[in-house]
Amino acid sequence: MSLLAKFRDYLGADLAIDLGTANTLVYRKGKGIVIREPSIVAVIKSTGKIQAIGKEAKEMLGKTPGNIIAIRPLKDGVIADFDITEKMLEHFIKKTRGNRSFFKPRIVIGVPSEITQVERRAVKDAALRARASEVILIEQAMAAAIGADLPITEAGGNIIVDIGGGTTDVAVISLSGIVISKSIRTASNEMDESIIGYVKKKYNLLIGERTAEQIKIEIGSAYPLDENLEMEIKGRDLSHGIPKVITVTDNEIREALEPVVNQIIEAIRVTLEKTPPELAADIVDRGIILAGGGALLKNLDKRLREETSLAVFTAEDPLTSVVKGAGRILENLDLLKRVGHNY
């Protein structure tokens, strides 16, 4: 290792980033995960000045005065607002590295497998403008598989389903490459939107994003639960315009989530149908691995077992699988050469 490379390592310059629609996680070489914050930026409308980023900005969701808006700069796994994404990245990079800014970091970033070249370029440009020296893109499904400890370098089929905030990536991996993949722009955020729509239609009650997310976490499920759950929720009655409290059950929320769950199941089916027979045989033995925040939906594994007749396992820490995998790629130059892309 050159003296310059050793000095870069000492300064902890290199980073791996899971730039997600819902959350951004940052892994610092030699240190592990150092940032885990919502991908939200609060902006003053009149001036465009950043008011808050990350956790602080999420607290403002649905509660901001008219002159402040809370923005999610990424939508469906891709950049929707380039300038805000750049500022958010710059903030997280600076927060990660403190005053050690002599070297610009090399950054590995996870992206959905089926985004366009233009969308890939936007991610790379945003990171370069946020003071990266080099940007290497890695498919999120590949990063998730590495983070979930799948034997991706072997000549055997492994299937990973990464359900993030904005996209669900399904991929069959063998010999350090993606053989078959399917990416859909339906994931955890659409689950929240489905809950908002269901409550509005059935109860004429308007609830916010944060409430919908809490409902999903507490009583949401993809398959009947062993014990019935219910939750008291507060919102605004659309008939009278006043606050109102109702109680919803896990059966109702499962009904609300069904269209989204069905789309994820269909993406898995399509991928399995296109898988070469030899790799399909391996998948029968190894099963399906779930990663991403959406993998935490109650009984999703049971539902997938019923739908596919395959064993289904959830990664040890599904929320961090992508950033852990990107971090391991950063720490392993051999692996970086095999799976990283300079677009």
C-alpha cells in the first residue's frame, strides 16, 4: 500500500452510502456505520435556505409553517431534486468526517438495478459535487446480498429481495454477478400511501406520513397474525374539518397493504420464472433472502413461503444490509473490482 493510501486510510476518507428514498446510511472505512438518518430536508420557501436535514427535518414533516417545506429529494430510488440531494449528501459527508477534509473521499453508492444511465449519472454527479473524489456505483441488490452474508462469489444461485423505501429490487446472483434482476418502484413508501388512502376512503379521515408509517410498523402485516392487533389513530375528519380519533385493526391494514404486497410477490415470481434451471435448483435449496426496511413487515416471510413454496429468511439486520455490503466492498479491493461500476 502506498504512503498516500495509508494516509487516506488513517484519515478515514473513504465512505459507502446507501442513498435511500426513506433513509440515508453512511459507512466509514474502518469505522462501520456512522450515520443513519431520514432522507428529508426542510427548506425555507422564499430563500431556498436549508433549515434542517435528516432526523430534525423528519420531525417537521406535516408540522411546518407555510414558509417551510419538508422535501424528500429522492423518489422511487432516484434523484427528484438534484440541488437538495447534493446539499444533503454534502451535509452527511461533512458530518461523517468532521474537520478531516484534506482528502476528498472515494464513495461507493448503492443504486436500484434498473435505473437509467441518466439517473445513474445524476447520482454520481451529485456525489462529486458534494466533494467526492471518485464515485463507484453498486446495484443495491448486490450490496444487500453481500451485507446479508450470501456466498455471492460461488457458482450457485442466490436470490435476494431488497425492499427499500422507494424500490424493491429482486436479483439472482452467481459468481459475483447479477444473472437476472427485476426492480419495481413499489416498496415501503407505497405501503404508507396505501394506508393513508385506505383510512381516507373508509373513515373519511386524513392522516399524515408519520402516522401511516407508525401504523405499518405497529400493526401492519402481509399474512394473518397469531393474535389480533388494533391501534388508536388521530387525524382530521374531512367532513367537519376537526380532529378525530378512530381505532383500526390489523385485518384492515392488511387489506390496505394487499395491493403493494401483491406487486412485490409478482416481481419475485417474474424473476424466478426467468431464472436458469441450474440456478433455480440452488434457490430451492437455499431459499429467498429478504433485506431492506420492508422486510420487517410482519409475516411477510410466511406470505412468501405460501406463494412460492420456497424457504424464506430475513437478513440479520435488514435495514443495514445495503450499506454493510457497500462497506465490505469498500474494504475489499478485489471485490470492488468485480462488482463496482464507474459510469
